[in-house]
Amino acid sequence: MNFLFAEILQGLTLVKILTAVSVVVGLSLLAEHVSPKFAGIISGYPLGAAISLFFIGLEIGPDFAAHSAVYTIVGLGGTQAFIYGYYQVSRLLDGRSKNLNVFCSSCGSAAVFLIAAGLLNLIRVNLPEALVLASALIIVFHRLFKKVRNVLIEGKARPDWKLLLARAFFAAFLITAVTTAAKVLGPRWAGLFSAFPMTLFPFLLIIHYTYRTQHVHAVIKNVPQGLFSLLTYLAVVSLVYPRWGIWLGTLIAYAGATLYLLIVYAVRSPLFRINRPTK
């Protein structure tokens, strides 16, 4: 019986790895062949957090995952603190050695996330309160990035697949670590750490290392625009996982997140009007 259980866990780990690798590679291709703007928006779509919560629900239970989802909503403040920290450090070190810039931006943004997560863990909220807090923070960070230019990638570099896969497996490691540690962490910390940009972070590293700092800033600028989609997903998960289970609940949540994006771009909300990209 124990052998069977170990085999199941190994199979789940393989699925986590394959899913994370596919997401990071896909975002990188979108940034090059569509635009950093579009990739930034899509990176706010339910990706890393959705993968984490799904496997938390699968391995621990839908009620645990639903409770965690409320704190993942709160943790979106930490997600945006992360990208703001990355933006500020990379901006200050622009013109310096690229390796130094990438390293310092990574360390600085990770530190900012941990500080934000620690502060957010002090807050006790229910679902409506979490939604109000997260929505307010999304609007604030959207305004903070308002003056950042949307730039297109020209003269696309030849893909370094070894580097790309290394970053992708890093995302897979983070997702596996969060879902594995969820039982020890409890639903609050599991939810907050699920908000860590597990697929966005390695994607930023790829764009920053391969292209210019302005390109990674264009991605960062547009992340908050997609986070209301993730907010919708998480709210639905917290409501439907206990009732419908993780499989049907995930489908319903993704349908809600996708519907939100379709509605927003159909009505072209002034709040999220995107400036025309510049070269």
C-alpha cells in the first residue's frame, strides 16, 4: 500500500513539473512572438497559484484548498509587491552588468515578497474582505506602473533551450515545494505561498536575461491587468471546491476567469486601457 502511495506521489510530481515547464515556455514564446504586454496580462491568468491549489486539493482535500484560496487572494498583494520590487531594483541597476542586475532584482523582489507575506499573514479575513483588499491593491499597483512604456521585442534572440528549461524546472520545484509543505504550513501560509509568482518569476528571468530591462518592465506593467482574472478564479475555487470537488471546481473556476477576461476586453474598460506599444 505504501509503495502504491509513493508511486502516486511520484506521478503527481511529474505532472506538476510538466505543467510548470509548459507554462513558462509558453509565456516566453508569447512574449517574443506576440508582445511582452500580452505575455504580462496572460501571466496574471490563473497559472502557478491555480496549479498549487489544485494539487493541494488533490493531496490534502478540497476544504483545505478552499480555505487556502482565500489567503491566496490576500497574497496577491505579495505578488504585486514582488514585481514592484523587481521593477525598482532592475530600474536602479539598469546600465550595470546584466548578471548583477538580474541577481539583485531576483533577491530584492523575493525579499520584498517574504516581508509582504509576513505582514499579510497577520490579517484575518473572510472571502468578501479578502476580495475588497486584493481589488484595492490591484488598482494601486496598476496606477504605480501607469507610466511604464509598453515595448515590443525586435531582433528576437535565438532561444537558449537549456536556460529556458532550467527556469521552467525552477518553477516546477517551487510548485512542488509549496504543495508538499502545505500540510505543515497550514492553509493560511499555504495560500500565501501559493501567491508567490512561481511561473512569472522564472519567466521574468528569461526575458530580463535575454533582452533589455525595458522589455521585462513591459511585462511587469501589465501583470496587474490580468490579476482580476486570477481573483475571479480564486473566489470561485473557495466557493465551489467544498461543494463540487477539485476537478469540476477547477473547470468552473477557469470558466469564470476566462469569462472575466472576455468581458473586460469586450467592453474595453477605461481602467485597463492599454497604451499602444512602442519600439
